[in-house]
Amino acid sequence: MPKASDSQAARALRAGREALAAQIPDGGAGRRFTQELSALVDTYFQARMAEVWPRGAAPGPGGGLVLAAVGGYGRAELCLHSDIDILVLCRGRIPARALDMAQALFYPLWDMGLDLGHGFRGIRECVALARKDFEVMASLLDARAVAGDTDVLAGLRATLAEKVEGPRARAFTDWLAGRNAERLARHGDSSALLEPDLKQGAGGLRDIHQILWLGRVHYGAGTLEALLRTGRLTEAQAHFLADAQRLLLRVRNLLHHVSGRRNDRLHLALQPRVAAALGYEDGPDSLAVERFLGRLHRDMAGIKALHAAFRAGLPAAGPVARSGLFARPAPAAPALRPLGPGVAERGGQLYFDVPGGYPRDPQVLSDIFVHSARSGLPLSWEARGFVSGHLHLVRERLRDAPGAVQGLLDVLVSGRAAPALGQMLETGYLGALLPDFGRVQDLVQFDTYHIYPVGQHTLRAIELLEGPLDGPGRAFAALRDELDGPRRTLALMLGTLLHDIGKGLGGGHSQKGRAIATALLERWGQAPALTADVAALVGEHLTLYETATRRDLGDEAVVAACAGLVGDEQRLRLLMLLSFADASATGPGVWKPWAAGLLWELYAKVLHILRGGRLASADAVRALDRTRAAVRRRAAADFAPGLVEELLELMPQRYLLTASPEAVVRHMGMVRRLRAMVAEAERVRPGGRGGTGVVVVEAGALPGHGCWEVAIAGMDTPGLFATLAGVLALHGVNIVAAQCFSWRDRTVVDVFTVSDPPELLAPDELWARVAASVRGAMSGRLDLDWRIREKRNAPSALKPLEIEPEVAIHNAASDFHTVIEITAADRLGLLYDVGTALHGLGLSVGIAKIATYGDRVADVFYVREAGGGKVEAPERLRAVEATLLECLGAD
């Protein structure tokens, strides 16, 4: 007897699935695919039932039993590896032969490796379950008949509508609200998430499902077409949801295909493959994957916004009157309360009140957002649809119109700009009013650093600036309070709104954005002073942060150049505020305490210059004398006077100008211990080899900075910096910054700022292991190359993204060093690789500024030739660049 999985129905299903799956790589994975796959499964059940049911007794009309597809299968949304949910529904009790039939139906599907969810219920049991379990109710809302007696399902639908959907509509709505909170906590906001969940995340398919469920129970309209007919959706909204649903289903099917399993999370590593399968190509200023992610995030943000607005517009008392189902009349809506020409309030929401339902004066489209910002009231569902349906008037008649421009400025200084701008963004108004903003609002950068599309990032930055500025932002609240008048506040908000408007136009988005912002404000007729402030904010919004984290703040020329770009004290405050908001709104954990410390150090030095003074170290002789005097006082109790003077004479001036007196005394103690350890090693192994790799390591947490300072004293040995970097990487310690100081007696004091070390070891034990590993690496007992390669290739190690490395070399950025900037994909031990390459080139590292932005690094190295000068010969510069590019590209 042939196996059930070899039946004609099973063979047809298997062949049909294979044929459909073959279409996926060529883009055939959208709504039609899910409908055709669902139809294939329908055909299987129908054919298989005919194969196994007694001839002439198949359950047709009057048979009392029906196979009903529920859940995603009921919606005809089966993706390649979706669950198949089927309900055997009976009018009364479940007959024994139904169980026998079900086994014959289900076993072939299990043999094919398909996931099958099934149940056996009568109508009364379904109704009872639906009343108390809304999960069951939701699945039954999507039920459709596949085979058997369709009257049974029709009877269940009628009973559910009368006894469950209507009476329990409000409770069902509240239950969904609770589930949405759980979804958000578990799956995140997929409309602004690096790796969105296409189904359960906010903005995913589940939001569309809920719109249809709520439409069914409240209005008797459970499809987009029905909601359009009842006026609950505008034509534009219905078309948008249908298009967005098609895209999400295509992407979900592609995910199932490339991962070989059910998968709803769009993982970073899979995004380029999905983008290519969808036909996206690289553009002159953006990657194919970025263009795809921009479209995806735009659609998911629109779904989320429509879902939230649809829920907000539901009747408070339950479902409205529906023909044949609810006899009671719909409750009368409260009267509109006028707020201004064409704008009114009702039930805590804003509505348009325009004769004939058409905005003869399109200014009302701007006014409603001003009222929203001033009152804190949201636009109603109807008002959102009205705005979205009249964007052509915004483009044709409101761009640059004085009333609309003033409306935007009023929103920005209202104190509630973020929610009002969010509604402008979601309805399309903001992009229609500001085409340059509309061009970038959905732009997504393909990395793990820029989590949000530009529009969402901008709104988050504005929300931060007009919020309480507590926690990490507490220090910036005083700067905001010191802004001199409304013009500067408006400049801050406008500058924040426009700060990324130059993105997507190739490199140098800050300066391109400056030109766009300047032209825009001049066209709007704004005052030159306001225009200058906004242009400066847009053009220099990265200056403070990049200078603080990537340049030597002990170099007077660096700080003076920064002061020249800033211009005045008020603009310095504006730039500080924007720097904080920009970094904080980029993604979780981007705003680092150690970076904040550097930023405030730069702020103090620039402010000193702007107030007509000089840097504290401008008079180098006096500064050195002050530091030496402070060191003598602090060292008097623990050091012999002669040793203090000896060590002070050995220290380089740059070290004395940048290290605090307390740090200098600590390092003196380390050097004293180092000398004793080297002497002992020489005594045990005479001949100059005993001191190889001897180091002293001291580490301490930097209060309020979220990081540690690790000082390492040793004898100057070729490749020491690379060795130290490799050992720290091997122990899971991430380096943030490093300064290397060579004393005149070949003593080296390297000071590393590192992130909080791993918690696997106690700090004292960790730093002891670091010291032992350095000694082992320097003496040849520890093969760093092999150990790092082994750790890098471990199965659990994250594989870096493919990022084209870049190397830029500057000789004008420092008076004494050649400055090398690298950008590359991050990987374990990268700093060790670069340090080794620089050592091989005969270059010594004086300062290293290490910045990791998600999956990429932007590191800066201040280097000198072995003889002490800059790297200047053209052929030498080319050799340095080529060697580093080869190093960064190697894996």
C-alpha cells in the first residue's frame, strides 16, 4: 500500500511548492506568491479529502463538517516556511471518522517537513473559547472554508458576529493594546530598527492584521476594500497599506528562502542579498541595500502611524451600527469645538471643519499642526487622512508660502515640536513642504551605528533638546538656559531639523547641508543673523564631537582652529547642544561618558579663547613650571628629591603639558617599580635580555566616564604599542584612546583609555594577566598573531561586514606629527594589526584616538618617523597608505 506522502495530492503539493520556490530568487515572492501557495494547500486538502473519505460520502453541503483555514493560512498569506493552521469545524459533536480523516490529511504534510497547527472543535466550543480567549477570536476572524460543508463556517461567523465580535469589541480592542505593548517590548519598533521584525514588530504585518480585525469588529469591514467603502480608509491609505503589505510579504518570503526556515527578523547579514533579489542596485551616492532599507523603513513607519491613528479613531463605546448585526443606532458624536479657521476639536482630537470637505485655503493644512503643537492634541484619524489626501496642495501652494513657513517656525519653538513634527512626517506633510528633507527622511545607512532613518533620528534629536535634559544630558541643560533669546532657540531647533539635510548627495554632507539650509532660509526671507546661525549649525554639527574624539586636545593649533570655526560663545553653546542631541539620537549607547568628558574639555578650551584669552598651556614655560612644582609637592613624601628631579628631566614636554600632576606622580611610582624589576631580571639573566617584556600595569576606573584608564610602563621596544593593543584585544578589553610617551632614557609610558573590562575576572586579576601576556608576547613565549587569529576565527565570533577601507594622511593637522585617519570594518584585534603595520613601516605612535561606530572604526594615529620627524616624502606617503589599506583589507 503506498505511503500517504506518496499520494497524488501530496506529490502535487510538493511539486507545486518547489515550482513556486524557484520563482523567489527572481522576485516572485509577493502577495501573489502567498495566494498561490495558499491555493496549492487548499487544493491538497480538497484532493486528499476526496482520496481518503468514503466514496460518495465526502462532507459537502449538509455534511456538518468543514476544513477551515485560520491565521495566516486563512488570510492566504502563506510564505515559504509558514505554519499551516487548519481547523476541523463541526456543526455539532466531532464524529470519530473526522479524527481518522484528519490523520490521513495531516501525515503527508508532516512527512514533507511542514509545520502544521490543527484543532477539532464544534461551533459552540469555538464561540465559548472566542469569548474568553481573544487569541482564538483573532484566528477565527481570518477563517475561511477550504473543503466540506461551507454552511458550517457561515453559521460560526454569524454566531461570532452576534455573540462575540459586537459585545466583546471593546474588550478585544483593549486586549490588543496590551499585546501591542508586549510586542513592542519583545520585538521592538521595526519602523526604526536596524534588524526589523517583519511580522510582530511595530510597523510590521501584525499592524495591518489588527487594522482589519478592528475594522471587522467595530465597522463590519474586515478588508481594505470594505474599509475604503465605509470611509474608514481614504483611497490613498488603502493603496498604501496594500503596497506596503506586498513589500513585507516579498521580503518575508525572501528571508524564508535565503535562511531555509521560518524567519521574520531581517538580520543585517541577509539584507544585501534581499535587496539584490528585489532588484535594488547601487546608486552614485548610496548602496543598493540602503535604498532598499529606506523604502522598507518608510513603509513600516507608515504602517505604524496608520495603525496608531486607526486605533485612536475607534468608537469609545464599542462597534457602530451595522446592517443585520446591531440594531441599536450609533451614538451621536459630540459637536465640533472651533479652534480657528477650518480647525476644530472633538473628544481630545483635532479635525478639519471646512465647507464641502475641501480646503479652499490650503493654509489650514499648516494651521492644524500649529494647533496640535500649542495644545498637545493629536490629529484625528480623519484629519491625518485629509492631510495625506491633499499633499498636492502643499507642494503646489504652500512651499515657501509665508503662512506655512511661519507655521513651521511656530511649531519648532512651541515646546511640543517633536510630536507635531512626527505627525507632519507620518502624513507626508513635512516632506511635501521641505522637499530636501523629504529626500533624506527615509535614508538608512547600512551599518550597526546609525540605527534610525534620518527622519526618525532628527525627531529624536529634537525631542531630546526640548525635553527635561536629565540623566546624561543634565550638564547640557545649563547651556540651553544660557541661550540669549528666542532667536537662538529657533536657530537650535531649525539647525537640528536641517542638520542632516545634505546626506545622500555624496561625501561632505555637512557642507552640502550648509548650502541647502542657507538657500532655504534666504528664500524664506529670514533674518541674516538667524540664517548665519542655522548655516553654522548645519555646516559644523560634527566639528566639536570629531575634534574632541579624533584630535589631540593638547595641541593649541587644534583648539584655536576649532574656535575659529565656532565663532562666538552663543554658537558654541548651540553646537554643544546639537552635538549631544545628534550623538544621543543616533542609537542606543552611542553617547559615551568618555566622549562627553573630551567634549567638555574642548568646550572649556574653546570658550577660553573666545573670551579673549589663551589656552591654559599657551605659555608653555609657565605651564611646565606649574606642573613641575605641583609634582614636587605631591611626590615629596614618597620620593627622594634627587629621584624626582631626575625623572622630571627625563619626561617629554608634551607629557607634562597633558598629564595631571596626580597622574605624573602615579607614573613615577610605576617607573620606579619598573627599574627595580628590570634590575632584578638583569641580575637573574645578565647580558641585557632579562628585562625583555618587563612591564608595570596599573588600572583604575575613571569616575563618571564609564571607562578605565590603563597605564603601562616599560622599556622602549620595537612594536610595543602593537603588542599592548593585541594583548588588550585578546583579553576582551576595548581601547577608546591611547597616548604614548617616550622618555629620554628609553622608558615608555603608554596610557590607554578602555571601556569597562569584561566581568569574567576581578580587575586586579585581569590586569595581572595583561602584564603577564605582554611579557610573554615580548619574549616570544606568546604568539599574538596565532592567538588573535584563533579567537577571530572561532565559531562564536561575529563576522565583520564588508566595508571598503579608507586611509587619509594629513601633515597640516599637527605641528609635530603626521596624522593618519583610517576607516574600516571593525574586527577583533584590528588595532593590533594596524600597530604591527605601522611598526613594520618604521613609524612610532604618539597618540591614538580610537572610535568604534557599530560595525566600523574611525581611528586616528599621530605618528613620527623613527628619527623623530613627520612622514613627508611623497613616495613614503604612498607606501604608508598602500600598506595600511592592505592591512585593513586582510581578514
